[in-house]
Amino acid sequence: MSKKLGIYSLCLFTLLSITHSQAQTWEVYNDQFKLESRLLYDQLDILSETVRIGKKDSVLSLLSADLKPAVSLQGYEIYQYLEPWILVKGPNGIGAFHEYGQQVLPLEYDEIQTYFNLLLARKGNNYWIFERGSGKTTPLGRLDEAKLTKTGMLITKIGGEYFIPLSNSGEKAFELLEDSEGDFLLAKEASGYGLINREGDYVMDPVVDELKHNRGNFYFGFDENQFLLIEGNDISANVRYNSFHKITLENGLMLEFIHGKLRRVMEEDGILLDAVGMEEVTQIDENLYNVRFRDGNLGLLGKKGWLVRPNAPLNKILMGSDGLFPAMDQNAIGFVNSVGEWVIQPQYNDVTLFSESLAAYKLGGQWGLIKPNGETLTSPTWDEIKPFTKGLAIARANTNYYLLNNLGETVTKEGFDQISRTKDGYFLVEKAGKSGILDPKGNEMIPVEFENIRRDQRDMIIVQKDGKTGLISDSGEILLPLAFEDLKLDPSTGKILTKNLYEPVVLVAPEPTGKKNKKRD
């Protein structure tokens, strides 16, 4: 190799070396905003108070509390984090690690289902189960289907038969095993339907002709001409109500008919309402029913009885607040009290619930505000008014959003493109693509000049402007300058992680001059 070629190769090697090793620089600040250390990672993520992930040169690692690589995760991407399991994707498939760092499944599966102490892995039609208690992975073989239930039971299906192999009935075949939001499996055998607990034991023998889940641990059954309301129990299921009269179940609404006439509204464990003269029951919300009688009167029935007694021929009654319930008569809406009397006459196109002694009403396509006595506070001039919370409501006129106080006055002088209330009562506002924050009284706290704002915790606001990210306080004080590509807060340690903006350094090899040294004699 000539000397000139050697120098050129060295320059090229230097350039390639710098390019290859350009991991991003992350700086770690303490809660006093003092720089503590610098780290080299392409990517850094905080998944929970204990799980931190770093990626450098395509190597994915589980990090220790001081953000140092602790365990190689072998893959190139976090597929899913479902506490306590970290699912990792690699070139050959998905694998699993416990959040403490133990690898429990290699990165070779098509799908992994998780439960607190179980993992169900699939590759093609072959399945494996990992049990954390034993630390073993057991092959289940080739199956048509397999799933983990919400209570951690394993249901498998093969050849049209169902099994629960990890239970006391592991070898038993069933015609059907059905999971639900309850704690029991609905099972079917040739003898009928029954209920199985999480250990795999029958708490109700399979003798019922028909059975289906209603809600919670309650089931609706039919056996030998009688209807059954059954509650699951870990030892023995209880029949909470039985009747030879017809009971219907539709969308969670159970009605009992005696001699063909509607007589009772049922709840899961018995009778909610027993009344003569009922004509129709309509479910308008969970545990909320409109009940109409033959005289035309309508009432509102809740889980504990009448919320509005059936004393007037109304069209519809909705759930209310502050003792006032929106009700419809013909095509107009007003408010009735708990005895079905009009407090605010039906005169509106629509209304909201009362919140902080104010409700919005709609007339002619616009919204205004009324008081509980029906007095009009503001005329209908708004396109939308949201409920009041701590003295303020968000309202919209055309495309602009404002804050209203409980006098119906605008608190914000200018309109915004969007206003969102945060969990702690502040307001995130947007205008012309920029964002800011108002305090709980509607005063400007952070000016509307940032492309992005995240208020992850009190007195720490992550802001972005002109592509640069920084950290400011609620008062607008700059805690860390807008000089970073990214910024993350680690709530468990109080550390602040910043990703520096990367500006590549390019070394250019000198061009040959084309001149040759003359050879001396």
C-alpha cells in the first residue's frame, strides 16, 4: 500500500468510525436541575416506575435505576409491556422477559398472551405455556385454539372439544367452555350447562337446559319449564330467583310476564319492581329504566327504586342531577323533580344536566344557560357549552372556544381553536397550531407559543418550540433551556432525561492535488 493511499484510507476509516458510533447523547439531571451524567443511547424509554429501556447500536437493553444496561433484551423493538411482562420483537419472532430481567420465552413466537403468572405462546398452530411458579415452559402441542381467561385459566380447543388442562378437570372434554367478565366458566356437556370455578371444579353441575351470562357473576338460565337467576360462588352457585312464569333477557334487561302481562322488572338476583299495569320497559342506561304504565304515565327506575315516580304521561326521562331530571314531552325538553312534577316547563330542543347550579339549554340551534328555578341566565348564543367545574365551563362560538364563569361571562378575552381541561384543573389551549396553558381561573400561565406542551407533573411542563424541547415551571421559569431533541421525566427517581440535538460531524478527506514530486537524480 502506498503512503498516500494509506493516509486516504485512514481518513475514510475515521469518517466511517465517527458515523457508526454516533449514538445520541442523553443527559441526566437531578431534581435540582443539575447535570449528573451523560449517556449514549439511540433510544431511551421509561415504561413504568421500575422499567426503563435503552437502545444503542440496535442493542435493546433493560436498564438499571441508574440507567446503565442491566439485561440484554436480544430483540430490536418492545412489542408490548403488560406488567410484569415485557414482550420483545426480534428478527425471528416475539419473546418475553419478566420486568426483573429474567428471560422466560425466546424470541421465536408469533403471538404471546399474558396473565400475571402465566404466558401462552403460539407458533403457527403449536402452543406452549409458561408457568412462573415452576419456571417451566410446557408444550401443549397442535391446537385449534387456546386462550387465557381473565381469571388466569387456560382454555384449549381441539377437534371440536374444549379442555382446561391446568385445572382439576385437566383431562375432561367439554362441548363448550365460555369465558365472560365474571369469575366462572360457563360449561356445556351432554347433560346440560353448568358453572366451573377457577380451580376447574363445578360449582353448579351441568344439568341446566339453557344458561347464559348476564353481568358480573350472575347468569340467566332455563330448566324444565322454569326460569332461573343464578349467582356464581366459589363453592356452590346459588339460585337467587326461580319462576315458572316467562322471563325475557335482552341486552341485560330482564322482564317477567304473568299470564302474558308484564308484571316485574328483574335484577340479577331477584325482583327490582313488582307493579300491576306496566306496559313497557325501556333501558336507557346501565341500571336505568323508563317504565310506562297503561295510563300513559312514565317513571324513571334505578337500581334502588324509583328516581322519578310515574305521575305524568312523559315521553322520556333521563338521569338527572341536583334533584332535577331532563324529561321530554312531545318534542320539547324541560326538567321534572323526583315526584314527576315539572320544575322547568318543556320548552327547549335539548338540555344538559345541572352542574354547579347551572344547566345549558338549546333553542334554535344555539345554547344558553338557565338556573334551577328556570330563570334564564344567558340567551342562546353559543354553539356548545360543556358542564361547569370549579366555576368555569368551556363554550364554543363558531370555531372559537372560550371559558365562561358562573355569571355566563367570558373569562378569556380571545377565542382559541381548542380548550382542554387537565386532570388537575388547568386548561391546555391551542391557537393557530401553537399551545399554551391557562391556570384554574382562566389566566394565562404559559403563553400560546409552543408547538407541543406536556404537563406530566406539578410545576414541570415539557414544552417544544422551533423543534427544540425544554422544561419550564408553572410560573414560566425556564428550568432547562429549549435546547433538546427530547425530554423525559423519571417519576420514581426524580431524574430528568434530555436527548441532545444531533448535528453530524463530517470529516472530508483531502482531494489529491494531482502533482507529482520530481525524482531527483
